[in-house]
Amino acid sequence: MFLRDKSSGDLVEVLETTALMDPNQDSISVSRHAGEEKGDPEETRKSELVFPSGEALPVCWTDAHYRVNF
């Protein structure tokens, strides 16, 4: 799955989609796709990522207490 880094605009490939959907994990392992070669895996905070369209990640992926906060 590909997402976009908010600050740089680069596409990043999510290496573990289960970690992305786990609201208890603040960061995930991604690989940047900003040049001709795939980048090395690196940890990135979920708060720095959006979908390629610019839409934010679902709250249930980022906040373990999302049902309490409503």
C-alpha cells in the first residue's frame, strides 16, 4: 500500500499493513519512492502520512480510544 508523506510529498510504501491499521502503534516501517530506486526501510510516524489523494488516515487507525472521544 502506498501513502504520501505530508512534509515532503514523497510516496512511501507501507511495509506492514497490519501495523498501519493498529491504532496502538504510533509509527510504522515504510520505504520511500522518491527516486529511481526503492529506499531503505525506515520508521515514520503515522501522523506524518496521508493517502495519495491527500485524505487523512482513518481515526480508527491512529487513535486507540476513538470511540471514547466521540
